[in-house]
Amino acid sequence: MNTPLPADADDGLFSAGEVTPADLPVTGLRSLPDVDLGVLESALAGDGYAWLAALLPAPQAPACDACGTPMRLPAGAPVLWACPACHPAEAA
């Protein structure tokens, strides 16, 4: 349900017709004919959170609830701890 705004709710606002292109901020980069866009795209994409992982200490492996063995972060799913004693296939 849309509630109508009071008559004075638009005080201080302006309509789109009152803004000219000269009033808008300049953003972005100008296109250059000799620039490789693939290089720019990979620079803008970055490395995800690899920079953050490099700053943080290695995680301490928790002990398995069943046997007490320190768990591992498997290569296939490095965000899920797995016990190498209880679940060797998942911990590989």
C-alpha cells in the first residue's frame, strides 16, 4: 500500500528536468583507441578476497567432535572442515 506524502515532502528536492548534463559529476575513464580492454577488465575485477586471505593468519584446525583428530580444509572444498580419520575421502 502506497501512502501519499505530505504536500511539503518535496521541499529541497528537484525534478529531473532541473538538472543539466553540466551539473552531473564526471566519472569513469575516457575511451582510448590503443588500450587493451582485457587488461583493464582484469585489473578492475581484482583477485576476489585473495588479498584478505594473505593478510590473515592461517586458520587453526578444530578438533573432530567424534575422535579429537585435528580436521583439514580439503582442496576440493576449502571452506568445509573434514576429519581425516573419520572421513578420509572428504578430507582429501
